[in-house]
Amino acid sequence: MSCWELCSSSWVLSRAPMAMTMTSGSSWRMGSTKTKTKTTTHHPSFFFKLKPSCCTNNINGPTESSASSSLSSRAWYNPLRRTHRSLDQDPDIVRHWIQPDHPLAFPERFTVASYNILGDRNASKHRDLYTNVPSFYMTWEHRKKVIYKELMRWNPDIICLQEVDKYYDLSEILVKAGYVGSYKRRTGDAIDGCAMFWKANEFRLLEGESIEFKGFGLRDNVAQLSVFEMCKDESRRLLIGNIHVLYNPSHGDVKLGQIRFLLSRAQILSEKWGNAPVVLAGDFNSTPQSGIYKFLSSSELNILLYDKRELSGQRSCHPSQVLGVKKEMRSPLILTNRLFNNCWTDEEVKVATGNAGCHLLVHPLKIASSYATVKGSEKTRGCNGEPLATSYHSKFLGTVDYLWYSDGIVPTRVLDTIPLDILQSTGGLPCK
């Protein structure tokens, strides 16, 4: 989760809960100059500020049928696994807000939370991913209550949820808490989708757009884009994006295509509404060490320098690898051979970039990650400033959830994620 503020030249963002894997949120403040964060397993959060401009966040289970075979088939080895753990032995998890070393103060602020809550059907379909999680914690009736409790604890102004297949259950209780919502179900056979909620007394929806990637040859995933104005100051506008990117690690071309299209539509909508600042939240199914992360953070990527099956970085995040039980050493020769043995076809290049003759992928938004901006402790952050983990199950331990923000926003604080030693003691996510 993140918090943001609106200042004289930008917005600030922060994040609290993220997704079913973990929760995330963000808050923003807006400056006085008027111009145009699983009970799932994912948890990032941010606070942001809005700068006035001269013009103006799995551990989810995979959702694809091939998910369980895409990652390593090795048995999950957890060094701290307790085979006979009673529910009352589970550790209490305490998360704290992290602020910049030199926080700025602005009168207008808002918070955004991003949370992959783990779809009920996916929780049942991929039970092998949660073998060390007590079955009681996996039931929807239990998770529905604790997800709501956690969201209300952080009280975000805007909530972005992924992997939602019980939308009306959540909407019924969130509406009573003063939220208004929108939902976009995935196409195809899947029944989950993306949902966005916002406080009706804080934000007014100006325009909403739902994206069905299938219509562009990019699988059945979906995304949402919403343009809001602040009720207290109609000159303050904000564009929020919510996405759940394809899980399958082998299809980096499709992942890039989905993200590319989302960024393009966000840019168009932002310009339409006076260059409104942008916050993009969701489960990007890509790690901070990946080529996809580089594309998001640097605005460009030469796809020919990457094996499309390694673009998301998910393959090197088996818990046994991350926790040091087994280190897989890859020599430059092995990597080079893998690259040449998996050359891109013209069709894959077209899927990734939109043009079979274009290898350099560029996006128009200049965005940064809230968590990478607001520095945290070595216990919860990696060398690039991102959380060490927002998702944890039997085949994955790492970060895939983010809250990205554009110029015009400044992050004021982020909700810290959970240290690895605490995560290990829970046996995975979801947890108590």
C-alpha cells in the first residue's frame, strides 16, 4: 500500500496491502496550487502526494492451466516448515508504514491499496501450491472476513484487487463502508477478474475503461483504467490502472504485450484529461530482476537481448533457491546457448511490441515504483529497493506486485512488507 501527496509539481504515492499474496496500498497528498496497498498472499502499500503540474501497487496462485507444470516440479522444501503446527502457533504479523528520510508536507493526500486476494476457484484448483497452509485459512468464508478486516484497518481511498471471483460478496460489505466499485471479469473459461473500489465521498469517477486483451491476441487477461477527480477539489484529477498480467512464465511476449497496451491506453486517457497523473497497480507476474521490470522502470527494452521464457524472472524464484537450499549456477555460456536456442519468431515479436519488425520496445509513460522510491529495511527489501517477497507458496517466493506512479505524484509512505523469516514461519500465504 502507498500514500501520495499532490504537490506543486507532482503527486505522491504510497501503498499498504497488495494482493492475496500480499496487500499493498498508496496514499497521496495534493498541494495547494490548483492545476489541472493474500488474505491472499501479495502485500505492497504506498502513500503518494499529488504535485500540481502546469498542465494538470503471487503470492498468487497461477491462473493458467499450465501453471503447476510451468514452474519447477520439485517438492517444496521449507527449512522452517512445521509439520504439526496448530493454528494458535502461527505468528502475528505486524506491518509498519515507511516514510522517506526527508518527508514533504502537502495539504492533500490519498492512499491506494493493491491486493491480489487469490480467487476461490484458484485456491481449490491449485491446492498443491498451499500444502503447508492450514485448510481453514484457505476457505473463502474465512478469507473474505480477514481480507475485509485488513482493508478496513488501512482504510485506503482507492482499492485495486486482482483475482476476484466473488465480487458481489466483497462489494456488499465494501459498499456499506462507503465505497463504490467496478469489476471486469476475465474472458474465456476463467471466472475471476479485476475489481476497483473508491471512497464515494472522496473521489468522483469521470471515465472508466475496461481492457480485454483477448481482442488484441493477448490471452484472456483483463485490466481496468479509471479517471477520478477529487470531490474536495475538482481541478485535481488522477488516473488509476489495475491489472493482473498473464502468469505463464514461458510467455514473456504476451506479458510484454499486455503491459505495453495498458501503458499506451493509460497515456491516451491521461492526455485526454489534462495530463492527469497516473498510478498503475496490480500483479505484474514479473520480478524486480526481470527484463519486464526493466521495461517498466526505464521505458524501453531490446527484447532480442532476452529469452522470452526468462523475461519475467519467475523461474529463479522457487523457495529452495531463494532461501539458499539449492543454488543453481548458470554460466555465461549456458545463458548464451539458451538465448540462441530460443530465438524470437516474427509472431512473438509482434505480440510483444505490436510490430514484427520492431525489436526495441518503448513506452510513453515515465513511471517509478513506490517501494523502490521510499527506501526500507534490509530485512524486507532487496538490492534494488523492492520488497523481497509479496508472494509465497510452494513453488514461488518473490515479488510480483507493484504500485507505479508517474510525474505529478510523490510517494509519502509505503506499508512495509513481511520479512522472510516471518514468512517462513507462516509456511506460506495465505496465512492467519
